[in-house]
Amino acid sequence: MGTKNYDAAIIGGGVVGCAVARELSRYDLRICLIEKEKEIGSGMPRAGSAVVHAGFDAVPGTLKARLNVLGNKMMDQLAEELDFDFIRNGAIVLCFDDSDVIRLLELHDRGKMNGVPGLKLLDRKKLGRREPNITKKSPYGLYAPTGGIVCPFEMTAALAESASVNGVEFMRNTEVSEIRKEDGVYCISADGEEIRAKYVVNAAGIYADKIHNMVSARTLHITPRRVEYCLLDQEAGTHVTSAIFQLPGAYGRGILVSPTVQGNLLVGPAADQEEQADTAAGAAGLAEAYGKSLWSVDGIPFHKAAASFSRLEAYEDKDDFILEEAEDAEGFFDAAGMESTGLSSAPAIGAYMAEMVAKKADAAKKEHFRPGRKGFAGFAAAGREEQKEGGGL
């Protein structure tokens, strides 16, 4: 068994783990990122909804509310520095009954408390002018101009590439099986390697509870919830220009209809209310997405469906981000419970966690950090087969 020594080890190569890696690489530390899959970003970011949420629906005062709004605000500069596609196309939340206007106003007020700028209540006439294909079933909508869309896979790859350029070592196909602490250092056993690090960041997504519970008696529980999407051909991509949501319910924001940065049209998710451990898209879930989406948008050309897929979202019992040092495991930091807003919040989560770890390590910032990166040609220029090989988004 080989032994490798680092100051900090990040477990999980999704969008949050890569954001933490990039931000932590600003400091004079030896850092590695451990990912159990063959490729970085092989889970949630590759099959994400591609929406950068404005931040109006999180409970005010929570980390989820604060970091969603901040992450959204940071996205323009990050996209410019790392050369990935990001479009502020706005978001609209629809209600379907006059009695729901009160809930829509509550969402507006919550968004204002969270610091979301530019929120407006639109009546039926204004909705029609902004989005002609919105159904007449909706009397009012809440418009958030700061909502946007991004390619999750490209964003994650850009963060990882930037982190690598700035000295982070990536260990792929490396699954953590055990973590123990010896003489103030965490010893991580992973596929024949022993990785030693004084500080560990747990960004393992739906497996964050498993990693956390290896070192802490204060157990964490993550519920993976499967959500299913349908991706329509680029010929359908101009059917709407904004991300169209339905008024949130117990299991999220309702059905989404949105363009993607590659020019496709995305419909979903159909959320499975039970704990799920696989990502197989089911006919029942997709049928639900089809049916409910027609409440929001008329004439969706489902005959142009190009692909369907599902992903797992990590739900934590307290319904807020867990971004903290474990109480009974000094030097072990959790970045868990991201749910669907992890992508939107990732830039802010990365900075938040990096500052926390660097302060604990008393680490100084590097004299030379390379913030820029030249991107690769986006999927929008690729054919359908190439898009499918890249995960559809």
C-alpha cells in the first residue's frame, strides 16, 4: 500500500468538491481531491437541471438562502474567468389559481428578504408578453431576472481544471473505504492507497453521510431522491426563453420548462418521494413530467424528445446546507445536503469552505494564483450523438 501526504484532502469530485478545490488552491497548501468514479463530475453535475436559481424560495436566514444568492451573484465573474457558458435568462414561477396568489406574494417577500434583486409580480397580460407560450391557466407569475442557465458538466470541468493548474492533485477511480485518525492526521484508505491529510473536506454528495459517519459519532443522514428529466431537440429550444417553474410544493419547485445553454429544451423533474439508490429514468416519472408541464407551457413539442435521464439529489433531514467542522472530529469539514441548489451555490460554498479550512490551517494565500482558464468548444456546436456521449447537457 502506497502512502501519500497532503495538508488537505477533498472527498467528492462533483461541482461542490471542485469549487472547494479551486478556492482552497488559492492557499499555500498541498491538496488532493479523491473521486470514486472514473471521471470528475460524473454524477449530479453531468445530468443537472442546468438552472442557476435566483434564491427566492430558501428560508431566510439559512445558509441555503445566503449562499444561493451569493453564488448566483458570483457566477458572471466565474464564467468569465473560467470561460464557460452562462446566460442570465431569468426565471418565472407560475401559480394556477387566484387563491395561490397569496403564496406567490409570500415567495416574493421571501426572495426580498434573501436579497434577490429585481423581483416582479406579473399578471396574465405581462406573462403573455414575456413568454407567449405560457398557458392561460396561470393568472400570475413571479419574475426573477437574475435566474440563469449553465452547463453543469462544463462548469465542473472548468473548476477542476483551474484547481489542477493551481496545484491540486486529482485521484480518480479511488473509492474511500475507511477513515481513521492517528496522531492528529486523518488516514484515508482508498483502493490500495493510504492518503494522509490533516484536514478533510467531505463533499461526497449522496454519500456524504457514509463518509461523515466514518469519523463522527454524531451521525448524518442523507436521503437520495431521484428526479427525472426529458431533453428535447435543439429545434424546440426557443419554445420558451426563461426558466418556467410552478409554485413550489413539498418536493421542490414543481415541473420546470427551460432552455439550456446548448439550445435544447429541458422538461422536468418528476420527483420520486421515496428514497432511491439508482438513476434509471422510469416511464411513469417521465409521463408525470409531460403531463404537469402542460399546465405551464402550451404546445411543448414532445415528439422532438432527444433523451431522458435521471439523477439523485442529496436531501438532509434539517433541510439546510451542512457546511461546518464536525463537532467531535477536529479538522473534518462537511459540505453536505446540497439538494437542487448546489450548482447555483457552488461558487459561494467553495469560498466559504476554503476560508474555513484555511483559517483552521493558518494558511497564507499564494503569491501567484492563476484564476483564468481557456474553455473548450461547447456542446451547442456538437451533433446529437456527441451531446449524448457528454450526458445530454
